[in-house]
Amino acid sequence: MSQFANFSEFYPFYLAEHSNRICRRLHFVGSSLVIGCLIMLLRSGSPWWLLYALLCGYGFAWVGHFFFEKNRPATFKHPFYSFVGDWVMYKEMLTGKIRF
């Protein structure tokens, strides 16, 4: 398992693990649904929305990795950096820095 001293070292690896466009799109959909679930959690107070957020976020991402990217999600070896990477990539897709 490779080690990264900081997120700046990790992020190029993370992007390389997301080279498939469909995988990136699935990440984007899953992250968007996570935001929606968190809004519903705040509005309703029902803790079920937290579970739905986790299922949406990881479910869409893992389908992208296992079926389209054909690799193992970075979450398994680098959970914190991977979580941060998801949101940095989401922002970069929203702003047009990364195509999806």
C-alpha cells in the first residue's frame, strides 16, 4: 500500500483512479444525492436520511469503480483522503475543471 504524506500527494492518484467518465458521472450523481439527503435530514430530523446519504454516496461510487473503472475504490485504503477527494472532484466537475 502506497503512503501519501498529504492530500496534495494523494489527489493525483485519486484522479487517476477516476479516469473513466461514467465512473466520474456516477460519483457526481451520488454526491448530489448525498447533498439532497442531508438537506432532507435537516428538514425532517429523521436519522434515516443519514443512512440514505451513505447508501447513495458509496453505492453510486462503488458501482462506478467495480463495473466501469474496474478498480478498487480508494476508500478501502485511504478513507479520509478519498472522502476529501470525492468533494474536491465534485467541486472541480461543477466548476468545469474536470469534464464529466
